[in-house]
Amino acid sequence: MGLFSKKGTADTNYLGVDIGGSSIKLVELTNNNGRAQLVTYGYLERSLSGEGSKLIDQPEKTAEMIKKVLERSKVITKRAITALPAPAVFSSIISLSEISKKDLASPKKVTAAVEWEAKKVLPLPLEEMILDWKVIGNEDILKEDKGAKGDGAKIKNLQVLLTGAAKEVVQKYIQIFKKAGLDLISLETESFALARSMVGKDKSVVVLVDIGAVGTDISVVENAIPLLNRSLGVGGLSITNEISKTLNISIEQAEQFKRDLASNPEALGEGKTLPEIIERPIQSIIDEIEYTKNFYLEQPDNKGKKIERIVLSGGTASLFNLSEYFTDKLGIRSFIGNPWARIIYPQDLEPILESIGPRLATSIGLAMRDIE
Ligand SMILES: Nc1ncnc2c1ncn2[C@@H]1O[C@H](COP(=O)(O)OP(=O)(O)OP(=O)(O)O)[C@@H](O)[C@H]1O
Ligand SMILES: [Mg+2]
């Protein structure tokens, strides 16, 4: 789903750029006969102290950071795709009641109908937002709606997934990419990029959980579409802060402690999957997943459905034993996803790509956008 996109050129390379709370990550892919092939990747972390405001509010600095990674990673293409962070995106399923089969072929009519319904739910005036939408299960609806005979017949409650972002936020991204010397060909939402790299064409119901530095984004994906999205401000930094406070050590030491858990069995405690000191922030993530899952399954259209699996991404997905802990607590098979699954890459890079995969999942999904 693109909040805007430009027509392609002869260039077959695409650069996915993920501007995260703690780092900038990018992946360049090329179209190799319809399959995505890795060209290069790179990332740059910000200092741990966080330096106050968000990267997106510091266009000069962020553009400089992007330029640095571009140079270091020897990126070839200028064609970039980026994602708006999940909390900056409004998304909702709306229902169009007065649309006919014939109208579906007319973008103008659908736009008018969507905007009419959107006005009722948007957090900002329509004029201040950029909208995009996707009809969900369109073909099935047309097939199943036996009552609707002929083109003029109305379709009952056509379900549309609406996404929107403030024009002001979108402008900030456009500005940053211009300063970085890149051609921003499309801007989409993080959850769509993640669904592409982590779920692909699989039709089952999957919960994606991206745990970054400043936050966690949860999406329920069905038929490869992120239908329900929720975010919370708990991530890797919350865990580091908790360790630093409890053990009375510096943030840097706490960060190291967290990353070294695998080689520090004493930190875990007898029979424990995770050290007790970090169970609290993790529990708030688990509660939010539980809530999101139940909310989804309680919708009338979702009765009888089942969550097949929980797929983790983001840097904090690498926290030692986290996926096992989720499986245990949530009772649903949870594991770290492999965003490289459908990408061609040199075999000798496999170990390093596997370890960095969870952090690059969004950038990979972005770069895949116009290839598959
Ligand atoms: N091995 C590891 N174990 C635990 N945590 C890790 C490990 N490696 C990285 N992290 C954590 O991952 C986080 C960074 O992840 P990521 O790059 O996905 O975040 P981001 O995209 O910059 O932030 P956000 O998505 O919240 O905006 C940091 O908090 C870091 O401490
Ligand atoms: Mg992130």
C-alpha cells in the first residue's frame, strides 16, 4: 500500500530505507527476472543517549546519516522507498454500503465513497491527510454476493482497508530524502513492508511483532494484508533502562548485559527463560499482543479463525530466549522471521545476513515492493 508512488524508470534496483528510533537501515535489491536479489545493505546506529528529538524532526542530520550509509554500503540506485513509522499511520477498516459493481471500475466514484466514510473516522481533517485504501477480498465478495445481479446492483458492505498519514509528516520524509540526494519513489507503511518480507503470499492469520528500540508494533496479517495495527512505546530501550536501574549500572553496561545474555547463564536464574528484571517490560508487550489477538478474533467476521503463528522482527527480537518465552506465555508458536527467505544472496553471507535479518526486515520489505 503506497501513500504515494511514482512510475518506474529503466533502473531495476530499489533501495528500502528504514528510519528507526535508534538507527537507519537500508537494503538495495535488484530485480533478477522477477526475483529479488541482494545488491548491498547497511546501517548506522545513533548514540545510546538518544540525543533528544526524533530523527524525523532533524532533517539535516538524518539526511547526513543516510548519505553516510549510502557511501559506506556503495549503494548504486537513487530510487528509494521508505516507510512511515506505525504510530504515525492511521489505519482502519471501513465499510462502503452504497457502491455498485459498475462503480468499482471507476476510481473517481470509489474515491468519493471512501472519502465520505473516511471523514467520519479520520483523526484530522481530510485536507490535511494523504489517504490510501485497498478493497479487502473484493473478488470473493463479488462472487458470493448472489443477491447483486447486474452491474448496477449494489454490493452490500464492501470492506476497505483505509490508511492515512498527516501531510505534514509525509512532507518531512520528502524533505529528508531530497537532502540525501535520493529519489523517493514511494512511501508506505511499516506494516505493509513487514508483511511482504515476513509473510509473503501466505494466506493464514499471522501476528507480526516488531520490537525495535523505542517501540513495539503489532499487526494482525491475513491474506498478506496487515488488517489490524497497534503500537506501544515499549522496546529495547525500556529493557536496557530497566536493567540499568535495577542493577545500578550505566546504560552502556546494561545494553551490553542485555546483548550478552546468551553467554551469561547466571543472569537467568534457575529454570528461567528470561531474567526476572526484564520480565516487566516484556510482560507489557505480551499483554498488548494478547489484547490485539483477542480484539481481532472477537470481530464478527473473524469467528472461528485461528492465529497460526507469531513472527518476531526488530533488533529486540534477538533478545536471548524471547521467542521461546512468547511461545510459552501466549500459547502460540512464536519465532524470529526470516526476511531473506525469498531473496537471492551469496551463500557465504548467510551467517551474517541471518543475524542482521530481524533488524532489516522492514528495509527488505520496502525494497521488494516493486519487484514481486
Ligand atoms: N542481541 C540483542 N539482544 C537484545 N537486544 C538487541 C540485540 N541486538 C540489538 N538489540 C536491540 O535492538 C534495538 C534496535 O532495534 P531496531 O534497529 O529494530 O530499532 P529501531 O528500528 O531503530 O527502533 P524503532 O523500531 O523502535 O523505531 C535496540 O534497543 C538494541 O538494544
Ligand atoms: Mg524499527
